Amino acid sequence: MKTPRFLICHHPFASEDEPAEFILHNAQPRFLAKAEALDFEELETRPDKPFGDVLYVNGEGTMEIYRLTVTEFYDRADDDDILQVLLQGGHDFYVSYLDQVAEDEGEKPGHPVKDFNKELPGLKILQAPDRITLVYNGLVSDFNSEEELDEFLEQDLGITQSMLDQGIINKFE
């Protein structure tokens, strides 16, 4: 049997203030990433480190947030290459893992918060009644209106109008 590219590793002696779950990517570029649960208020702008946030809606409809942060590099690789693997494959793998844990515990599986569009993996837009939040590659920003958000996406991130028109905004109560 071929070993999967991604594996979950558990640290059996982790204390409450240490992460106990890790993802091992055992193909090029090989790395180890810790998985830590976050509260929504803990999301922060940190573009200096290779990490990805997994926004997951559990079977009860509650959003859970996990930060996957690369802690060990086993191959020489560009941060962008590692981040791409983490945001695409690592993100999907961790969501599958969360679904499997839910099923094993007799709960209904959940689903990930959808990316704004497939050309920008990891860019998520969350709309609550009182604000719009953008989460992307270490950037977290709040906006008061869709117009303000569109202006930021076009001017600061270079997203075209056609991509804006096709994007998915995740709406929450």
C-alpha cells in the first residue's frame, strides 16, 4: 500500500497549552504543520509565516477555525510552494479528517467555508448582518459594505471585476 501524501500525527503527551495534532506532508516539499483551534476573535493578520486557516462548519452549523502552521521544513523549498500545498492539499485533507472524526463520534459531518473562487484558494469572505470579514493568506480585514470590500479586492489584491462577479460570499447569521 502506498503511503498517503498527508498524514495526521498526534502528540500523546501534549499539555493543554500545546498543540496535539500535526499534519505531515511526506511528498516534495516535505513539512510538518501543527493544527490549532482558534476562536474567530483570534484571527489576525500574520503574513510573515507559512500558514493557512481552515474555516469549517460542523454538523451542528457552528463555524470552527483551525490554523495550520508549518513548524518543520524537511526539504529546501520556497515558502510560496509550501503555502500552496498547505492551502490546497493540506486544507482539504484536514477537512476530510474533521469529517471522519465527526462520523466516528456518531455526529453529522460538516463542510468547509467556501473559497471566494477557485482561482484564489484560501480567500474567504464571511458576511454577518453587521460586517463583512475577509480572510486570506494571513490577512484579516473587516468591511462595512460590499462596495468597500470590492474596492479593496480590486485595488489592493488586483482582483478583476469578472472574478468579483463570480465569487462566493459565505453568509452567516
